[in-house]
Amino acid sequence: MKKIFIVLEPEELVKLQDILLEHDTEEAWNFLQFTLWPKIKKEISCLDGRK
């Protein structure tokens, strides 16, 4: 299993923290889907040798 480290911008980190504290499921899903997942997907591609 590979470990992936995601670098978040300060405003992304604050937004994630706020979402987690408020337990807003829909907002959390949107943030994960549109902000974090593209970063994870890009990192996985780089680890697999793709850009």
C-alpha cells in the first residue's frame, strides 16, 4: 500500500476543518469530490509514472 500526502492550501485546510466541525454532509462530499479528489488523483498518477 502506498502512502499519499496531500498538500492543502491554508484556505482549503480551514474549509475542511469548518466542514468537519459542522458535520455538513453535503458540503463535505462536495469538498471531497471537487477539491481533494483531484489532488489525490493527480498524486496517484504521478506515483504511477504518469503526469
